[in-house]
Amino acid sequence: MKLVVKVKLDSKENILKQIRQALGISQEEFAKRLGVNRSSVARWETGYTKEASFTLRQIKALEKEIGKIGLRFADLPDNLN
């Protein structure tokens, strides 16, 4: 059984960037896992895109990824940027 330690997110920092960094992966890999391009991830992380929007497939992929770091959707703020 694999032990998963829950990551504590800082509400003052970009949530998606914190998730990616906690996973220990590049923007490119995060984009691949979510089914978007790397430039979308970069725009989300820099705040260039103010609100991230996701398809249902991407939401499911994000749910899988945050589960790897001990988080659930209920742990996330309403605004991920």
C-alpha cells in the first residue's frame, strides 16, 4: 500500500502551480496529463489567464493527479489561479 501525504496549499500562491510542483513534474508533463498544451499551463501559472476552464475529461484527469498528493476537490479553493 502506497502512503500518500496530503499537500498543504498556500491560498496566496497559484494553486495549479503548487499542485504541479508537489507532483514533481514539468509544465509539459502536467499539460500532457491534463490534456492541454504547455502554454495553457504556463498562462494559468503566471496569471495571464485569469480563470482556468476545464472539460469533463480534464477535470477527471485533475482529480486523478491531485489524489496522488493527498488532495480532493473539496480541498481546493473556488479559484485555482
